[in-house]
Amino acid sequence: MWSKPTRQQGFVLPSVLLLGLVVITSGLALQAMALQGVLSQKRELKRDQQTDAEFSAVMRQALD
């Protein structure tokens, strides 16, 4: 009854492969952004801890 047009043969596999590539690439991009966020938070925490330690040292010296 229905015959496949010859031009559309092999259309599904390349489409699925392309979709898979897009999904993997976007997942990697999201992971990279999350990693950058975590590293930025760690740097900020270290900087804040250093500033707090310096302030505490100055306060201790002022009280002595």
C-alpha cells in the first residue's frame, strides 16, 4: 500500500544521533557552568575566611 519515498530512507538514525549529540553537549555545558559556580563559591569563602581571620587578629591586638 504505502511505499517509502527513496529520499527519506535513513532519516531517523542521523536525526537521533544529532539529537543525542545535542543532549550530551548541553549536559556538558551545564556541568561546566555548575563547576565554575562551585569553584567561585570556594574562592569567595576562602577570601572571606582570610578577611575574617585578619580582622580577628587586629581585634585581639587591640584588646591586649
